[in-house]
Amino acid sequence: MRIGLLTEGGYPYATGEARLWCDRLVRGLPQHEFELYALSRSAEQERTRLPLPEHVTRVRTAALWAPADDGRTYSRRERRRFADCFTELVHGTCAAAPEAFATGLYGLAGLAREQGGLYAALRSESAVRALEAACRAPGTSRSVQAAQVTDLLRFVDELEAMLRPLSLDWYEENARGEGLGAVDVCHAAAGGVAALPGLLAKRFFGVPLLVTEYGVQLRAHYLTHLGAGEGEEPRPAVRALLGAFHLRLASEIYARADFLTPGNAHARRWQERCGATRDRLRTVHPGMEADRFATVGEAADRGDPDTLVWVGRVEPAKDLVALLHAFAEVRRAEPRARLRIFTTAADPGYLADCRSLAAQLFPDEAADCVTVGENPVAFEEIGGPEAPSAAEAYGAGRVVVLSSVIEGFPVTLAEAMLCGRATVSTDVGAVREVIGGTGLVVPPRNPRALAEACLSLLGDTERAQRLGAAARARALELFTVEQNITAFQEIYLRLLAKGSGRPDGGVPFARPPEARVPGHWTSPTWAKPAPDPTSEAAV
């Protein structure tokens, strides 16, 4: 089977969990051919590329960060056609008209497919005027109606970058049988712009589309400061226009995709609210490499009974401030308690604030007047001498804490469960789904509740061990690479078994792989009609 894997800002270039699960998926299915189609976010990202297995037959990269002016100019007829399609697109965006949005999107895609790139047209005065008319139309929100010229120009600039997949040469099948139009399944590793090439391959070539979202792109958009520069507040009109566009695009993707695989129930609810139907949804949890944590998870040593452990990226969404205040209450009840914060990455400013708060809440303590004082809160980096690996960081204590106010799928929580550790977590994102009764869950932004939960496990060793064992068993059942790969293998076969949606009614596997090898294989004997036994040539 040929799989076209679509990524944005990730595999095979970027680091992070999105890159990891794609790499595990590709390496776990060597019986299939993978073609990678990556939308890159920066030149720096493209400098580092992962080594790929042999069954990755093609890698195509398109830059969303680079200028895309191909010098193409349209004739008067083409400009009129562009104006009609673009008007439909922006009207559907501003006036919450999904049908108009889809008509405009596919109209622009057809124009780009026939005539070339859209760069100049999207940045033309006619495009700005059409956008302005759509913003001023009755029924639009006040924020959109208040858009000024600078807001319109900013949105058109963002829109041009997001619509660059419409102008790519990825779709048509070439002489070697390459192209998204020739694959058996398009698998988008994220929603939003990453899924746009798959949407077009389905529209023009009938290729089945599978969309996987471990973090909902629409939600990520809402949580991100859009339209803001360095120290600049984002303008409401730009935020409203971008939010409306992402919502319409997400709704179109969810409506047209043949199958959707959210990474958790939290993501699934977002997809259902945006129009996805339940018969096309299946939750597929991310796959973790359980072997990385087997040594700690199976060891008899359950970690220091007086130590709380936190692991992750230090940033405001993780709410370490609430954790430090909670630990202050823990220390008052348990003077021997310690908190070890292991960082995988950090926002420098927020990390400095947390260090300063820890120094204020917990002055260095010493046993006597000649001993050097020590702070009960330690900030350490994974990879350092005390914790060279993530597994050893989780193994440093008996209880692992998650204090976030925003989470999608809590990867660190699943890793702690694989290490057999009891956990205390805030009730955000997919935390309850991941924990499933094997840990304690408290409300976010509530240091007192967080402290009480931590004290209950620190003071009850038997309960902590029991919860840790149950957590490891649950993680091994639900969150391993093997279950993830098996699920996607079944989904690929299910999509193929539904039958082809191609306009020509093509049959999957009708042409064997050797037909794509240059040389005499391109005209194999099986493709030639058998001679008529009654003809003169057969005699």
C-alpha cells in the first residue's frame, strides 16, 4: 500500500512528540511504502533531517515561510475567475457560510491547478477590496466590521501563506507514478493547513483521507497569540478573521475526511463540535516506547518516599507557581519533603520567575551553624549528571505531579505511568482519560487541593505503590507503540476495503509496485492484451 503522509512543521525535520510518533509509525509499518509531504515552518528546521528507512520512497518539502512569487500574472478572464472564487471564500469566512467557503476554496484550487500559483492574485488590490466588502457585509461580527486597512493587509498576508498548498505541484501523477493523486491513502498527521493537500487529493483524485489529531489545531490556534509582533498586542480584527478561517477550514476537513483519529476524548469532543460524525471517528492514543521506562517501572525500588517529581517544559501553561505554593503547604506538614523539577525545555523568563519564587518561599536550610544550606526545591535538566534520562527523572521520587492549566494529551503523565509511579494531576485536557482511576486528580489553579493530594500519597506508601502498579498496567495496555501501529494498520486496510473514490473508478492494487520501476517494467506483459487466437499474428 502507498501512504502519502502529510506533516506541517514536523516529521521528518523537527524534534518533539509529533516527530516521534510519525517516525514510529513509519518504521513500524515496513510492509507499506510511505511518501512524505512536509510543510516546513523555517529554514533552520529544514537543516536537520532524520535518517529515513528504505520504504520511504519520496520526500517533498514546501516552505510556508519563504516568498512564493512565481511571477505568474493572470489574464482578464482568469482575474475575473479569481475574484469570484476569492469573494466566495472570504464571504464564507466572515459570514459563517460553510458552503460558500468550500466553493471558494475548491475554486481557487482548481484555478491554481490549471493556471499556476496564486501569490500575485492573493496580494492584489482586488483581493483586499473583496475582503473589505466581505467584512462590511451584514451579519458579520463587530470585530470583523471594524477591520482597518492594516488589518486587511495583515490577514491577506497570513491567508496567502496558509493557501500555498493550493499552488503546489504535489498532486498530478507524473511518468514515474509519483504524486498525491496516485497514493492509496492520504494520512494527515495534523489538522488545519497540514491536511489541506489531502483535502485537495480527495477532491480532485478521490484519494481516501485520514486525519490524525493529537492536539486539535483549531484549539491550538485559539490558545496562541495571533497577529502579534514583538511586544505588540494582536489586533481584534486580525484575530477574529484568522479564527473564522481556521474554524471554516477545520469544519470542511472534518466533513470531508473519510476517517478521523483523535488522540484522546478531549480532542474527539472538539471534532464532534465542529461537525465530525461519530461513525468516522476512532480514538487512537499516542504510542510510547515502553522499553525506555521498563528498567524503572519493573525495579523493586519505588523511589525516594519523601520526594515529589515534576517533569516537562517550564512555561506558564504548566503553572509551576501554583505547584510551588502547594509545596509550601506540603513542607509545613512534612518537613522532610523535597520537590525536584526536571526540565526538558524552558521559557527563560518564566524559569527565572519560578527560581526566584522558590528562593523566597524556601530559604536555604541547614542542619547546624556550620553546614551549607540546601533548598528543598531543585531545578535540574534531563540529561544532566543526576538524571541522564527521563526514566531516571521519574524514578527519583515516589509521586509525580502535573500542575498544568492547559494540556492536550499529557505525555509526561503517560511516561510516569509507564515508570510505575503514583500521580497527582490537575483536571485539564485528557488527564482524566489517561489516568483512568490510577491516580489523584484535583482542580487546576488550586494549590491547597494539590497539596492535600500530594500529602495523602506521601503519607501512605502502600497506596502509592498500589496506584503506581495499576498505572503501569494501564499504560502498557493503552499507550504503547505496538497498539498505535496496529490501530493504524487496521484503519489503512479499512479505508482501502471501502472501495476507491477515484473518478475513474480505479481498483486498489490494480497496478503492482514493479510497474513504477523505470525500464521495461513500465510496460509489463500483464498490461498487454492477450493475442486473438483467430488472428493472423497468432497463427
